Amino acid sequence: MILLLAKTLNGRLCRLFQFALMSLSSLPLTADGLEAESMSQINVERFHNEQERVQNILTGVITHIRDGDTIEVAKIPIRLAALDCPEVGSIAGDLAKSVAQEFLGSQAICFLTGAKSYDRFVAYCEIKGSDFGESLMRETNCKAWKKFDVWNRY
């Protein structure tokens, strides 16, 4: 029934619905759709625990930059984990968004933590083999937000 509902939806809503289904599984994710294996083995990750976490990965092209710490990968909103950038509308915030926009159209690999922030999935992302958050911290006034660095990356 769930897959039938997914087939009746279209566009972005369908992609978000498929992503929500995929995020419940323990299989690696791609932005292109559900893995071929059965969805009968569902593992819901409730905490960001390094030892217990299941590696959920979203790969795709960066399709939109909302601000310094929020991007969209294949139109799926991603909040960059443990990154605190100044808000758009300030000089530093506009610079952070501008630097992030240099990566628009690039292939991203995002490691989902299992958390959500508003409409966004929280993830550590890599672009061209480099940690995207580290790149932004190096080039802008974005800072590591230690309180939310659940995988101790920064």
C-alpha cells in the first residue's frame, strides 16, 4: 500500500516520500529511488550514537543553497550537522551563502545522523572528497557547533 501511494504522488512530494521511506531502512540511500531489496527489514534510528548508528547515506547533486548551513541535495533539504553559519542578510551570512553556492551542481555524499531540524534532514556532507562543513569553516565565519557535533568530527 505504501509503494502504491508513492506511485500516485508526483514530483518533489514523491521524491520526499521515497526518501522518508528510505531513511527508515538500514540500506544505503541514493536520491534516485528505493533500493531493490525488501522494505520488510525496517530499522528506525532514534539517536545519533556512533557505535549503534546505521550508515544511511544520501548521494546526489546539490540543487539549491538556502544559506551557509542548509543545502538541498536532489531537492531534499539537508541541515549540515554541527555547523553554525551567520544568517543570510548579514554580511557574514551572505558571504557564507556565496561560498556555498560555488558548490551548486556538485555531487554530494551526505551521511545522515538520524535527526531532523524543521523540514531538513541533518547530515555531514562531503563534496569532491572534502568535508563541506570544514570547507565553509575555513572560507567563512561559519563555526563548529560542538553541542551538535554528535559524531565528534570537528
